[in-house]
Amino acid sequence: ASRVVEFPIEAGNYRALNAVDGKVLYLSVPVEGVIASDEIGGEDANPKNSLHAFTFASRKSEPFIEAIRDFTLSPDGSKIAWRVKDEILVAG
């Protein structure tokens, strides 16, 4: 059995790949200039990253959470925490 699976998604900037039960979560990060709209040294007040979920069974990627800064999973993958603006949200 092959352990390599092609993700049929468009070329882009992706980071923070995390495997969970039957899925891979990843951030899609927009391409921006050297100096972002938030000026040097600060964080963007309106994050543009999108969290996507690629499902192995359907072989499709769907947006999961829009406009987030970043996310993290609990060690067992049962909970997720993400930042939107100045808030930290938790689900699971």
C-alpha cells in the first residue's frame, strides 16, 4: 500500500499541516508584498489565512475556518484552538 497521497489542490502557500482522523488540516496563506498592510512589526488586524480540511475518503479539500491567524490541535487531535483577531477560540 502506498503511503503517498496527492492533494488535488491549487498551487499556493500552505503551512501547518496536521493529520487528524481521516483528514489533514492546513492553513492557506495569501501571497502578500514585503510590507503588509499592518506595517512592520505588527500583526494584521484582519487575518486572511484560511484553515482547510482535506478529507481522504472524498479526496476533496473544503474551507473549515476563514480569516484566522493560526491554529493548534490538542495532542490527541480531539480539540482545536484558533486565533481570530484578538480572540482565541476552542472547539472539540
